[in-house]
Amino acid sequence: MDERKGLILNTIITEHIKTGAPVGSGALVEKYELNVSPATVRNDMMALEEEGYIIQPHTSAGRVPTEKAYHLFLESLDSKKINKSDENDLAVILNSKDEANFRETAKRLADLTGSAVFWAFHRYNVYYTGISNFLQQPEFAQINVVYDISGVIDRIDEIVDGMFDQTGVGIHTLIGAENPFGHMFGTIMAKYRLKDNIGIFGIVGPMRMDYARNLALIKYVNNVINK
């Protein structure tokens, strides 16, 4: 992909992550002060659509990124550190590294990310919080999607249990078709060893989640656990 199209695709993804709304060429040029004409952006967006990186929802003139686009976006994602305030809060909560601390950490991560958070302290013992955050996302507002989310909630224990066998120790990002929670979700998770226990925790949100920030949060918590 050439540099200009790559810039336009990254800008579409950035804007869609922020708003959850389809992105039009005019809005991109105006808001992000791209040094190209709206006509050029439209042509590049047509090419990106033909290549499978963006699609046009039936109800909008704008475009949204596809799963393929997010995979490309993750490949070029720069490392990001969490801010000092969040770091201090999480460090205090994680001072004992026990189940109560991990539950509080999960709640804090749900608040910080506006997403759902699960934490399996060991197999068959799964805690989750922030489920109501799903319903505040525009892509999850349709009634049929709400039913899908309800089905996921009913199967959280089963889904996370499967991750124990299928996931290696470390950080993992799962998008769309590869995501055991469902094709509409993005998940950033960590599997860790702590003394004699193996645990898994992660953030589950829409596919357009803020990957840079959420990845930084998961990496920080995982590093604290493994110290």
C-alpha cells in the first residue's frame, strides 16, 4: 500500500475508533487537514474499498474499516505508555496480587476503557465486569446485536475456559473472526503464571476499540503481576 493510501486508511480508522460513525471523505480532509483534495481522498477510498479495507454501510455515505484494516493497523501500531495517574491507581490496587485485588483491577480497567473486562483467576473461576458498557456503543445498539451479546454473556465461562488450552502465556490481540467472543468484538488479553496458578484477564470491546491505549493498559498490568 502506498504512503498516501496508508495515511488515509489510518485516518479513517482513527476517526472511526473515536466516533463509531461511518467516515466521509469531506470530514477527513477538513478535520485532519490532509494535504490532498476531497476528490483524491474519494478515489483512494474507492481503491481501499475494492481492496477490502473499508466498506460502506447501507445507511450511510461514509465508510467503516474492515477486520482486514484493523489487522494492518495493529501491525504498524506504536507502543504507548499509560499516563502517570492510571499507573499510580493500578499500582496501588495491585499491591497484593490476590483475587480481591484482581477484581478491583478489572473494575478499574472497565472504567478506564469503557469496555467489558474478564479475569479468570484460574480455570472455572471467571469474574467479569463492565458488561453494561457494551450497550453504550453505537454498533451494539441494535436489538439483534443485543441478543448476540446476551448469548456471549451466557457463555463467558465456557469461552474463557477454552482460552486456557488454546492460548500461550503472554499478550494476545484477537479481532473479528479469530475472536472467541464473536466476530463483532476486539479483545486484548494476557495469560500469566503467578506462583502455582495460571490466570487470564482481558478487555473485550467493539472491533473499533482503542487498541493503542488498551494494549498499554494490559501490558502494564501484566508486567506488574509478573514482577
